Amino acid sequence: MSAAVKSVNVTPVSEENNSIPQSSSRNIDLESQETDLPESTHTDPHSTLQDNSNVPRLSLLKLFWFFFYNFGLFAWGGPIAQIALIKEKLVVEDKWISIPRFQRVFSVYQILPGPEATELCMFFGCLSAGRVGGIVAGIAFILPGFLLMLLASYLYSLVGFENQYFNASFRAVQPIVAAMILRATHKIADHSLVDQTTRKPNPYLIIAALCTALNSALRINIFISLALYGIIYALIARRQFIIAASVFILQYAVYAIYVVFRGVPSPVSLALGTAKTPELGNLLALGLVAGSLSFGGAYTAVLFIQVEAVLKGAWLPQRVFLDCIAIGNALPAPLVIFATFVGFQGGLVTGGIGAAFAGAVVITIGILFPCFVFTIAGHELLEKLLLSGFFDGLCGAVIGLIAVIAVQLLQSSIQWSASSDNTDITIIIEQISQNGPAAVLYMLALATLYKSTNKYTPMILVASGAIAGQFLFV
């Protein structure tokens, strides 16, 4: 999601100045989706970046229904499919703005924390009905997925965690989710680890991603890694190579000293301790921090919440966490909606069903609040801050964290025990028979995700996996 961009003015139509200066942009190739999108017919670049004459002035109620019906109900297939849907409807068909202007606006949202599709809906809502319209459009896009996740969370709690048929379905879905995240890592890396001038792989950003993954394996706190590689790449962008190399070496020198005197950090050292217990206030804080960290989409938030709730707080089992990711991938919603499920389960730990619903609402508000603030209130200020190479390095480092998530989820879904007691051939054969189907599902799902561009592919894979689980794991 990194980019070097200039200012994009998300100004309501009621204000006089609605211009958006030109910028250099980093773009996901949305034209490579199912439809070939026509090029803009405008010839004057300056006019295409200022013209709001085609934007309809909708009442808040009509605006809500427009985004709810056209995008919220059909937000299947993850962020790429969601963004392509928005572009096809509002840019290509209805021509609210030109394609060049859309690409420049989108380049900003690739950098800002939060789900890009939600942010784009808010941008178009701003154009139609001011900043309040932006909030309404964002809520309309999120609401269907949020309500479905609430329902799924409630049904999950009713069925029970020990139901063998229920668990068999999710046992089969887990390797499919791991494959989805690995494929997402590749997609995001394709546009986050390239030089913006040559469009070729940027070796410094690739090193940042690899070393961030290494730091995670060494149990170095993710905040330290993100900040360090943001600083290092900012120095490289300024051609201060000696200082950058010194900072790079210093991080591992400090780590070595720490290990000598304190030992290898524990897994919980990756956490801040934001939600040691799932009280409502802690769930709100967990959502706020996770939402502020969601560079690269929701996948960074996935890692942070996993560390806080599963490892540090230990109030959410890893298996249940994997289930919530699977459900989130099957719904028409931005992936951050998985947090709704986490909040629901946290509320169940501290109270009854009322606390569960409250926890779901609170953490959802928390994880989406930064996205709304950045897009509606602080957009212009943040665009100026994003001009530095710091965010390029930070977003490159995020790729390493997402890759770590993919590996961890694969390990959890395969469930191979590496105990030294498992040297008996019968035990090895038993483990192969238990994990072989999961490995096959993983490979089949990964192959399908690379081959298919249909926006319903993730939903079909999850549904197929749930059915297959009844035959493979019951």
C-alpha cells in the first residue's frame, strides 16, 4: 500500500474549491479484473482532476441506500473485487469522476490505514453530500457485513465449540483461509514492493519485508520493526546509505545484547498488552490500535489482534480465531469485520449474550474509527505527512508481517506435532492421515486462487471446504 503521493483534496461539493492536484501514484491494476475498463475520454488532465459536475447531489437517505444496495450487499471477494466494483459503477458507468482522478485518489488510500474500499465509498459520499455524506456512505458499505458477522457470531456461540460436525467444517476451512492470505500477500507485494519510476521490484523494500518477517521470528515487537524500516527506507530515499546501514546493523546488535542478558523474548513480547482481559474498554482500545495499524489492509490487524487476544490475553483460543477469519472471508464485507467476531467472543468471556453484542459493537467501532477519521477529518494533513519515504518503508515492512500470518495460519491448520516422542512409524502414519486432507485442501485452494479471478471465488472455496469437512474430518 505504499506510495509517494501529492495532495488529494477530499472536499464536499458544498465548498467552492473541489480541486485535486496531480500526483504520482501507486496503483493496483484494477483493469486486470474480470472486465476491461475503458480509458477516460478526457484530454485535459487538469480539468479531469477538478470536475465534479457529474456527481449527483443525493439526500443522505438516498445516498445510504445507493451505497448499501450497490456495494454493501455485493462486497464479495475481498478488497480487489470490491474496489473494481466501485470503479466500474461510479467511474466507468456513471462517470462521477475521471479514471485519472480515481487513480490519484486511490493511491492515497493505498497508504492510509484501513480498508481501501470503505475509504473510497466515503470519498464518493463526500463528493455527493459533504463530509456527513462520507460517513453515511461508509456506514452503508460496512453495515451488511457487520450484521451478517453479528449473526454468524451468535450462531457460532449457540452451536457450541465442541460440536463435531461444526468443528469438522471449520477444520477443513482453516487451510483454505491460510491459502487466501498467502495469495493476498502476493497481490499486495506486487504493488507495494516496486519502484514507482521503473515499476520494477525495489530491492530495498524487498529486504525490508524479508527482515521484518525475520524480526517476527526473532520475536522483535512489530512496532519496532515497522518504525525501524520506515526510518531506514526514508534514509535510503535521501541517499544517506551509511546512516541507514548503521541503523540496520544497530537493531540486531541491540537484539543480541538483549538475548545475552535477558534471553530470547517470549511470544507475548510481540504484544502491547492492550487487551489482557476482554473488558469493553480494552476491546475498544484493541480495535483502535489495530485499526491504526492496518497498513496493507486488514492483515496487519489480524496479526496484532492474534498476538493480543490469543497469545498475551489468552482469552481467545487459536482455533476460534482461525474460524473468525474464515467467516470474515466468506461474507460481503471488508476483512476487518473479523474483529466483530473477536469482540463477540470476548464479551462472552466477561458476561452474557448482552456483553457479547456490546463487545462486538465496541471493537468494530474501534477498528473502523481511524479509517473514518483519516478519510473524513484528517485527509489533507495526512497526505502531506505521507510525502516522506518513511511510509514506503513501513508499507514494505508490512508485507513481511502478512507473510508471517500466512505461515502461522498454515501451521495451525495442518496441526503437525513435532514432539520427539512421535518417532513411532504408526504415529507418523496417523498424523499424515489426519493432516493429509488439510494439506490437499490448502494446495487446491491456492491453485484455484491463482487461476480464478471471479469475485465469488473466496466464498465458494469456504462453502466447499465446509461441505468437504463433513466427509474428511467427521
